[in-house]
Amino acid sequence: MGLAWSVVNMLRKNLSPLVLSFLDPMREQYRDSELHVCTHIRQGNNETGDWERKKWRHIDFETIANATLATMRHHAEESGAKKVTVFVA
């Protein structure tokens, strides 16, 4: 875990002023949160060809999003956190 924190700190120390101007307001919003929950659901980027033909790789976005939200909520409730920050990408 030490190596991972070293990389994170190195990246943080080398952010440009432009990137910091974007990130700092978000950081202020979650600074005092007890729990941070993040999800990224990739539906595809209107790809064609191979990906388009592989229907088994496609998802029902609404089902996945609702199940993810329910799981995140359950985790937050089980943790006992009073203030939770949710990031969705």
C-alpha cells in the first residue's frame, strides 16, 4: 500500500493550476464526509464493429444503475456514516 500512496502523493503534488482550479471546489464539498463512494458504469461510446456485434457485452443501463445505487445506499447505511459523498462517472 505504501507504493500506491507514494504514487498518489506524487501525482497530487504535480497537478497544474488549471486542474487544481477544477478539483479544489469538489474537494471542499467532500472534505468533512465520513464515507466516499464512487462508481463508473461504462455503457459504450457508440462503438461500431466488433463491440457492436458482441451483444453479450451490452448492459441494461437502468438495471445496472439502480442495482449500483441500491448497493451504495446499503453500504452507506451499514457503515453508519452520517455524511456520504457519492461520485458518479
